[in-house]
Amino acid sequence: MRRLGVGLVYFSELDPLFREDNPDLSVLELEPETFWEKIHPVGSVDGETYLPNAQAMAKISALPQHKLVHSVGFPVGGSVRHDGHYVTPLVDTVTALGAPWASEHLSFNAIQTGSGVEQIGFLLPPRQTHAGVNMAVCNIRRLASQLPVPFAFETGVNYLQPRSDELSDGKFFSLIAEEADCGILLDLHNLWVNERNGRQPVDEAIAELPLERVWEIHLAGGMMLGDYYLDSHSDAIPDLLLDIAAQVIPRLPNLGALIFEMLPGYVPQLGLDGVKQQLTRLNELWRLRPAESIYVPRRPVVSADRLDGPCDVVEWERTLGTLALGHSQTPADSNQHALAGDTGVKILQTLVGEFRDGRISRAMRFTITLMLAHLGPAAVHDLLNDYHISTFPEDFASGEADRFAQYLRGRLATLPPVPFLANVLDFEHALIRAALYGATSRIEWSVDPAELFSALEAGRLPSSTRTTRIIMDIVPEG
């Protein structure tokens, strides 16, 4: 595996660092779905497709660092096949960036229900049994057979307590890597999170892994939520985790990249100079890697179908997924009863809810701002919570916002009066529908929208409420 060096996951907030002549930053890792939109072309017989932002991709491609592609929307750990249309843009991205390998999470984010497949909108831990191994191996073989480069899965975070009927974390990862004949993206922060929350210690998990298959390491910092330590990508790398990495890296003969992860919302907290300090520390770790690589013979990449035979993976995923969403259900057996009683489920419910709220708030910020100003945070929280427990998420932010807009429109008559809310909701929903469906809409305003949006942008209500009549047409770009 090529030795690329130290890098960052790319976000626009970190773009200045990629444009500097910094020898400590040699790798750009792209989460491609963050630059995709899920669209439903009018008149299309295929229903939906994923459209990358061509301008953003050209800009990223021109940056001088080595590129890696780390998918975040179509995990390989579950029973639901992500057939769709995502493979083509994924392959195009890998090819355009010249990535030497591609990776995805060993998680699941969709479940099979009585009415079909529903999204969870969040990465959840897979069923860690031999049946779960078989599921993941089939998924990885199928995806790897369609990629122009080798594939690696990321070792995931798991807030659930260990179960007597499951494989250890390290054994689960090891079996999948060996049977799928693929690489490992070793997220040491994830393993450390797991240990701190009561799962297998990091050193025991590492001891069970085929270390010659580790091509990449992720490191990050987290935060506490009650008694749980979160994989929030919100801070500098803790010193204890750096010490763990220093012990592990000399044992990884095929390590090709060492990546620091930080979500864009936390970049101001650490600052660009603070991020550069993390890169300096990672380059110190990078120099600890073995001098010699080990050749791992590769078997021919072939696709695979599901293995036949009874297993409880689908029901287990359905139970965990509905619990994480806060949807009520009656557990089918004692295993599901035990899962419902796991305190980690409460953490998942909080994280899933906050993730969905964040997507809606970003896509419909004026609608949310207006409701917060008139109804107050408690009422808006209750409204969003009712939306959560009555609907399934969408896999992309635009789809989630479209679904929430429809939900909110159906409840306007039952809400206390909020001036201009119908206008603002119509406007933002029209923008979403133009992007998703190529739909054209006409909005009739009873107030000057420029004046209204200027006030809401400043976090206040407009000082004037003079009425007017303004017609606005919303048309799709291009």
C-alpha cells in the first residue's frame, strides 16, 4: 500500500490549510457524499440519483495533496443493500481524485420494515455475530468488485454494552477483513471510545486484528455526554490516545495514511493554528511506522450474494433502528428486550435527534429562527421531537428538510399564530423542491421578504410589519 503521509478530512472550513505550502499536510481525505445531492429528476424512470457538485469536485481535485475517498453514506455492515445509483458517482470520484484505495464504515443506517426499507439517518453498530460477519463480507465483496481500487472498512464506534451472544470487537473486525480479503481503516478513537464506554479494551482489540491489513488510521477528540464519552470529532487528540497510537503504529507495516478528523462546526473552537499543531503531532507519530512493508497476497475480487440460512440480523437491526429513532415497538424476544434496556440506546436517541435537527435547521434556518422567536425553544423542541417519532429520516439533508416541511405544513393550523411563518415555509420548501425535483414554484408574499430575511439573519423579528404583495418565482438552477 502506498505511503501517503498525514492528512485531514476535507471541509471548506479547513480549505485554507490545504492551500498553504505545509509539508505536514500531505493527504486530503474526502467524504464524497458531503458534496452530493440526492435528486429526483422530473420524468425519470429510475426515480432518483446522486449528483456530485462538479464545481466543488474540480476545486478539490486541483489541491496539491494526495487524495483518499472515505464514503459516509452507504455503510457495509448491514442487511440492506445500497444498490441505488451511488456506485457510479463513487467510482467517478475515486477515479477523478486518483485515490489509491477507498473506504466506508462497518455500520448500518437503514432497516427493513414491513412496508419496505427505511433510513435511520445515522451510523449504527452492526450485529456482531457470525451471521453479521457473513452480511458484511457479502457487502464488501459486492462493492469491491465495482471499485477500480482496493477497499477498506472502518472499525466502528459502539455505545452498546457487550453481549454474551456476540463476537468481541477485535474478532469481528478480524474475521471480516480476512474473509472479505480487504483492508482495515483503524479508527483508534472509535476503539478508545468503545473501551471508555465499557466495551473491549483497545489493546485486546488490536491483538485480535490482522495488523498487516491496516492501511489507514483515524484519530480525533471527543466529549462527554452524561456518563458516556462521545466520538464527536470535536477537540484535539487526547494525550492518552496519542500514547496508544505511538504503541500501535510501529506494528503496522502497511500503514499508508494517518488522518485527523474534526467536524467543521468545532474548527473555530480549536482554530486553524490548533489544527496545524495536531498535524505536527501526527507527523511525529508517522515517523514511528516500520521501515519495511509486508506483501499480502490478494485474491481475485468477486461479487457475492447473501448467504442463505436463518439469522436474526434483520430483526436485530429493526429493533435497534426503531429504538434509536424513539419509535415505539414491542420487542420480539428476550434479546430485543435486553437491547431495549441498554443505556447506550438513550445516547443513540440523543445523537440521532440532534443530527436530524441539525440538518433541518441548516436547510430551513429562517423557518426555524422564526418559530424559535415566536414559540420559544421548548415548543420548537417538542415539535421536532414529535416529527422524529412520527417519521423515518431521509438519507440526505435535502430529503429530510422536504419531509419536515410537509410535516410542518400539515400542522400550521394547530400551532399558535406565527406571523409570516406560512410565507417563509413556502419559500424555503420551494428552494428544497427546486433542488430535489426540479420543481418550479410561485410564492406570494404578504410582507417584504428582503426586510423579513434581513431581520431574521440578525436573529430578530422585523421592526415593521407593513403588508405588501410581492410575487416570487422559484425555478431550478440551469
